[in-house]
Amino acid sequence: MVQDLLVGDPGGGLIPYGRESPTHALMGRFGNVFLVNGAPGYRLAVRRGEVVRFYFTNVSNTRTLNLSFPGARMKLVATDGGPFAHEAWIESVVIAPAERYVVDVQFDRPGAFALLNKVIGLDHLFGRFFPMVDTLGIASVSPQRVSHDLSKAFAALRRHSPPFAAAASYLNRPPDQTLVLTLRTEGLPYITERLMQLDSIYFAPVEWGGTMPMMNWAATGRQVRWVLKDATTGRENMDIAWHFRRGEPAKIRFVNERRAFHGMQHPIHLHGQRFLVLAVNGVPNGDLAWKDTVLVPAGAVVDILLDTQNPGDWMLHCHIAEHLAAGMMMHFTVD
């Protein structure tokens, strides 16, 4: 379980949350302390040659992580709801709030291997990019060789049966529903509004680090309303009431509006259901797996295929906690 928390001076505890309305409503609450399994300074002791399976879950309010063990070989195995059709070698794994990934890592030499969150931040005021590297923990590898060697199994990239054989037939079909992701603001502090307007020339596809903390903190849910908008009816957020028939797959398109006042990624989560990510920006996804959360970058278009097998009344929302609290949720029914 990986996350960040926003704390004050040493011993100061958590920065208070808003009582009636969320603070940090624009970009969400980015933290300054990283935790693994609820504690700082994660430590893991392994033997040389050992293969460790990590079940990563991001429980941060806002922060999307890019996790890696530099110097160790990593293999992507599975995600939220099951295995990928094709396992793959990776250098890192990008994981948004509420997403889960299963990664096998082999530590083939003794020494210390850092678990890093390694991203590129954007200084909005001066218009420059800069590296952001945080150490979440250390895996200490002893010289003693592991007794049960899994190197042969680890070296093989397994293939699985496609999770839904007919998925390709939906690629070129028009979506059954389209949802536009955007926001509206009213009454923001003057300096925040002016600086944000100047900043609208470019939005990073992913806001990795919350590099405007004071302007972000000053924006509450009273001034910021994050919006899910039905492109067909114009209904928004909890005024939307989609209906699906059980057992009839539905293609849904998410359009993250580029011209929004502040474009930002949204990890969209569907309760009670699973889906396949069919395409991102029109490019078909060649490695399918069942998911329940998908990261939609700023300006991106993401198509999913919903597996409507679970009847009931359900919720769809952005999993950035402050965006959810500022309105970004809706209702759907599987009959």
C-alpha cells in the first residue's frame, strides 16, 4: 500500500482537512511524506536471486506514482481485476490512485535496491521541467543465494487467453455513452485565477507533483466544481442516470477536456463492475486486462468496454479525493 500524506512541521501532524468543503480542490492534496504499508522507511530483506511478487495499491488522495527498483529486473503481471494477456518487461509502473498492479522483481545481486517514485515535475511559474525522485523504501539483498531458484520461471513471459475474445469487434463501433471530464470555477482568489489563466498554454498530461501548493490549497470546493458531463444529454454529475442491460457490454468514451480552466488527469473508477481499456487517443490497446480504474490524462480520449455482469445501482467517479468531494461523481444502473 503506497501513499503520500500532507503533514506540517515535525510533530505538527496532518494539515487539517476542510470541514464543510475540501481544500486543495484544484489539483487535489499532494503529500510531503511517503508511506508504504502505513509507515515511512519501508525495508525488505531478500536473498540474492530471489524473485519477489509485489502487489502495489496506490491509496494516495491525488498523487500518481511511477514506481521502480533501479538495477533490478521488473515484470508486469497483472492489474486491478486479473492478469494481462501478455506479461511484459518494464522499467517502471505508473499507478494512479485506486489502481493496483502486480509486479515480479528479481534481485540478482547483493546490495541495496531503492524503491523509487521517479517523475518529472513542472514549475508552472518559471515554465521549466525538473526531476522529482523520492525514495519510498529499500530492499536489502544478502550475498547468500536463495534456496528455491525461480529464475527460469521468471525469465518466461507468459501469455494468457484474451479476457474477452470479442473485444476487438468494439474498437470501431461508436460509443454507447460519452462522458466529458471538465471543471468550472467561480470566486477564486484573484491572484490564483490570473496565474492559472496564464498557465493555460500547456497542461502536462499528468500533474505529478502539485508544484503550485499555495494556489492549490486556497481553492476550495466552494470555488471549484469538477464535472462529469453526459455529451448527449448535457446532464452533469449526480443528475446523470445511465442504464445498462445485464450481460450486454457497453462502450464508454471518456474525453478529458483540454480547454478546461485547469486540465488534469482523472483516475476514473467504476463501482461493482470491470472493464477493458480498448484504446487511448484512438490507439488500440494491445495488452488487455480486466480493470476497474483507468487513468485519463489531460487532453486524452480513452475508450473502455464495460462488462455489465453485476446488477444494481452503482457509482462512477474520479478517485482524486478532492475532485470527488467537489462534485465529480455520477450514478448508473445495471438492470
